[in-house]
Amino acid sequence: YRGETVLFGLSTGRHDDVLRAFADAGKHVAALELAKQFYKGFAPVKVGLPGDAHERERVTSELVVDLLYTHIQMQLARITMPPTPDDNKRLLELSHVCIACCIDVSKTTTLLTDIYIGFKKAGFGAIFLEQLETFMVEDELRKVSPEIIQAFVSHFSGDEDATASLTTEQLAQRHERLKRVEQCITHLDVVSLDFQQTVQICRKFQLFSALCYIYTRALKDYVAPVEEALNWLLCLLSDRQQLPASEMQQAQAALRKLLDYLNATLLGHGYPRGVVPAERIGEIRKALFTYLFTETVRSGATGVGGAVVPPVEATRYPYCRLRCLLFLNARETLMALSNFFSESPVPRHRGGSRAAMMTMDELGKSKFDLGRAVEILASIMIDVTVDPFAGTPAAADVGAASSSGRSAARPPFSVHSIGPFFEFMAQYIGEGRLDLSRPLFRHMIFYLTKTRDKSSHSARQSTLLMLIPQLPPGVFNEDQLLLLAEQAQFYKVAELMYTSRGDHRHVITSRLRDTETRHQVFGLIRSYLGGSGGGGGGGGHGG
């Protein structure tokens, strides 16, 4: 057939002659597919191919490159300017074939870069770059050159000089494109990346997830990502008590990723995926705890490797790192910090079974001083030198005051922020793992009984019910606490305290006032009438 011997539909000629026949017939894609089969050693025609696998791959990869360049030249020559819809379709198919060929013959750096440059010179670089995304996310393309990364990021980020003139919708679209860039970076092999270039790109566009991926995979450094994010947040916040809406949105986005990273890492999970080496989990947790709970943070004019360094104004408060996180979102921050102290076992892998749990020793949980951590958090959020009920200096046994000689002045935290801190403490008090000082107990009771937030009423009452048995002697006069409970409409608390006094009349009154339990009042009365106490009141208050 056409000068070749064909047996059962297969040419008996040399491998290169077969490929040339396909190419001469204009079937370049078919020729490329067959050449890739030669490369992998799967092709039915092997005449002329070296027996050694490495030599075969070298020879056939050269054939693939030659065929690919010929195919590109012929296809680009057919494109009109401006391209028609059919031309755009042809360009997409051509880009896909080129990238797939580079992957199949393991030439994703030099060859892929050269092909991209050819597309760019022809005016179609953007089409080629957009085709890379799918291959990256699906882990088919894991090694690329620095030139490709730079071009890829520049394409998706757009013209930085035009950022100020973008509309809200355009900024949102740009943000979504950058999220796609970040996702792609976290699927690349860090060994193939230009570390400094990629880190600079991530800093420039606040690609925090990608920074976490690069630092933890390339340098095995699990503290550096937290430092990068916190320094950026401290620079943004500086000494301000409020941020403009746009900056607050940026800060909250960075904070969410930082806390996601902390939650994952403290539980031994890699971020954004994978696992932390089991033998390093305890060491990493200890390093993160030390970093976050450092009292004095030094500021400076320059950072290592171009990293931002917070100004003096942002670091003048003790424990400024924790303060920054608590200021932006106290509840989520405290939930992340609780991972240092949780005694619940966790799976070795996300979604893993309880049969593969990490032990307490692996997580290094016994190394962290919960009491000291609470003292530090209290010194940031609360002025424990003032009795909240009297407005005067509290007693001398202030257990949570900072030991620092630096200025104690600090912007006040709102009730909305302080509430989660009291809930954080109450959890450990209820477990019998935390003993609070008298001043902190008084601040907690003040918050629980004086807050006017109706949405948290039930939760605050439940917390106080749990706290009452834990109260040290002398923290509160019982009559004063009972008055506070009734003023706060904590009728379950009042009922508990009247029950302990044997004051049945006021127990019944408290039950009637509580809309959740008033339907049970007749059962309560019957229990009194049928019990040893009869129907009388107790403590001189009975009816």
C-alpha cells in the first residue's frame, strides 16, 4: 500500500518510516499518538527501535518533538487574524495536544517553554496558558519552568497597574482567577519551582495557601507560613482599632486561611492536603505554640527574603501576634488554639477511621500549660486589675495580669470578642482542667449576667450553671449571685440556688418564671407534697 508492505493492517516498515507516512498524509495527531506509543514501548511496530529502554525513549522523544513542531507550524499557518470561532477551537485543540505530548515524553520544562514562546509570538499565548490549568489541577503537569509560572500568574492576575480602576465586579473576578492560580501552584512539584520567585509571587498576591504548600514541602518549615501571614496582618492592622471594609475583607480572607492551616497542622494534617510526618508532629506543635505565645516581638526595617516586617506601632503591645488574631476573630482563633489542649484523639488522615488514631504522645499535647495560656489570653483581652462590679482595683491575687513591664494600655475588646474567651475557659473549668483566679471568675460572671445579647442567653445561663459548683469560696456573696441571676432572667440558676437552700416556694416561683420549664411546675409541687419535706417552704421562706 503506497509502496509499503502491510500485514493485517500493520506496516512492516521501520518505525520512522511509518511515522513519516502518517505525517505525509497530513495525519499529524495520529503520528504523534503512535510516536508516544513508541516512546512507552507499547507500539506494535518496533522495527528499528533500540532495545534499551532509555535509548528508545531518547530516540522516540526526538521524533515526537520534530512531529510536534511540524504540526504546530502547519496549524498556526492556517489561523486567520483576527481568529474565527473555528480558529479558536483549533487553537484550543492544538494547545491541548502540545501539552499532552510534553507530559507523555517527560519534557514539561524546556520543550513546553519553547512551545509557549512560539504561541506567544503568534499572538496566542493566553490560549495556551489557560489550557495548562486543567493539567496542573489534575496532577498531570507537575513540573514547569519559572518562565511558564511567571507568564501563567501574570495572565491570570491581569494588569496590576490597572487595579485601582477596576470595578467591584472586576476585582471579584480577578480574585477568583488568583484562587485558580493558587490552586495550580499547590499541585506542582516544589523541587522544580524557583523557590524565591514563587514565594515573591505568593507574597505579592497574598496566595497564602500556596505559601504554606511551598514552605512545608520545600523547606519542611511549618512556622514560616504563620509568620508570613501574621506579619502581613500586623502591617495591615498596625495600631488601628478599625479597618476600612475593603481591608477588613482582605484581612478576614487571610485569617481564614491561616486558621485553617493551624487547625490542620496542629492535628497532624498537611495543608492544603497530605499529612505531617508523624515523627515531627510534636516538635512542630511546640514550635507553633512558642511562636504564637511569644510576648515581645521585634520589629525592623527589612525582612528575610523580602518578607514584610510589622512596624513598631503593630508590635508595641505584649503578645501582639495573639492580639492580632483575637482582634480579627476571637471565636475562630480560640477554636484553633484549643487544638493545643484537646485531649480527644484524632485520625491520622482527614476522614480517617478511629482505628488509625494518633496518640497523645505523638501530638505532644502534654507539653502545653493550659493555665499559663489562659493567663496570657486574659492579659490581652481583659483588664483584670479592675473589679467589673465595683470599678475599682481588684484584690492583690491577680493571677492573669501580664508579667511584662511594657505598657498595659491596649484597645478594648468588645463583648462580642470577649464572650468566646469566657466560653473557652468555661469548657476547661467544666472538665476540671483549669483553676481560675478570683478576678477572672468575677469577670466571667459579670459577662454572663450583664450581657444583654438575647441570642446568647441560653448558652450563658448553661455556662453559669456549670460554673457555680466550681466557684472558689469568697468569690461571690451567695445573695449577690442570686440577685444577678434573677436580674439576668437566669431562672434555672436561681432554681438551683434556691434548691440548695431548701427554699421550695422560690424554687416553684423560679420554675414558673422560666418559659421552658413552667409546664413542669405541677410535677414539682406533687414531688414536694409527696416527699419527706411535705408542702412547706424551707429556710423560713416557705409558704
